[in-house]
Amino acid sequence: EDQVTQSPEALRLQEGESSSLNCSYTVSGLRGLFWYRQDPGKGPEFLFTLYSAGEEKEKERLKATLTKKESFLHITAPKPEDSATYLCAVVLRHSGGYQKVTFGIGTKLQVIP
Amino acid sequence: DAGVIQSPRHEVTEMGQEVTLRCKPISGHDYLFWYRQTMMRGLELLIYFNNNVPIDDSGMPEDRFSAKMPNASFSTLKIQPSEPRDSAVYFCASRPSDISSGNTIYFGEGSWLTVV
């Protein structure tokens, strides 16, 4: 069975304290991996797509990396406005040539001033 | 573009009542997804459509749930009869098939359902 596991479930950082969030997966037919940010009361907002092992993407204080079994979202010198839940999702090859997208449960990040 | 539009944003209903959630995907997107989000289980895929055709409904919890997509610009998720354990946030999302767009999925703001 395809599985997506995110860790930790919650993370509390001081402003400026860099850290990483993990998304590990055991799936077949991976077609890509997404990272999303979700603020309370809102829908998930797209951050990055990664397609192949070794690929990296950056946006402001965030950097996403991908290996064959996991992805990391590195947060450098976070600010309070980075507080949110971060979700990863895998795009899987599905029967009939379609693509199914499955999400992890998320990491709730709190950055304290 | 207005993005994915969902209605209602909030609904409180009594157990046993029928609930209908509505979604207008982004124009030109041929995939449409319905997800349910809870604290315990996160975002669960309920069903997805491609070109208005249901492709995979294996995530629909039981026969009380049904979804339709009569045309490219409208989809409904219906729960009949509703139960308290159906209380959750229901998200509709859409994306284009065109790989050059990055396969990005765009989410609506969600429908917050409370069944009492």
C-alpha cells in the first residue's frame, strides 16, 4: 500500500532557528512530489514540485530536496509568518494512465518571536 | 482567474439531513478532486474526476457519500444521511493535465461541515 509519512507532527522553533521537515514515502510509480503550506481556515497553497532524486527548489527561506525515498523541506532562519502546517503529497501513476495525488498528514510549524 | 470556488463555506446540520457541497473548478482544468480533512487523518482523497468522469472513488467512506460532475465547471459532493462523524473540512481541488504546468493542484477554501 502506498504510504506518505511526515515528521515531526509538530515543531516549535525560535525565530532564526533553522530546521528541516521530513516526508518519507513508500509508493510505486512516483510521478512527482508536492509541498504545500496551509494556514488555519484556508486551503493548502502550493509551494514546490519535485520530480526526480537530486532535484532541489528554493523560495525565500524554504528549500525542498528529494531523494528516492524521502523529501526534506529546509527552513532557514524562520520568521513568525512561516508558522503554518506544511503538507507533502505524492503524485502516483494510477491505472488507466491517470495520476492520483495522496497527501501526508502534515507538520504543524510554530515559529516564536 | 477566481480560483476554485466552493460553497457553502460553513454548514451546520442535524444528523440524518442531506448535505450537498458544491465546487466550481478553475476553467480549463480537467482533473477535479474531493478531499476531506480531519485532525486525525489529515487530507484524505475521496474521489477524483478526469474530464467529468469519475476515475477513482475508492476513498469514499460509504454509500452515504456520492459525487457527481455533470459538466466541466461544476461538481457536487452529497452526504445522505449525514452523521456526526462526517464533521470535517471538505476541499475541492483542480489541476490541468498539461505536465508543463507542473501538475500543480489548486485548492478551494474548503467547506466546513458540522453535523450535530
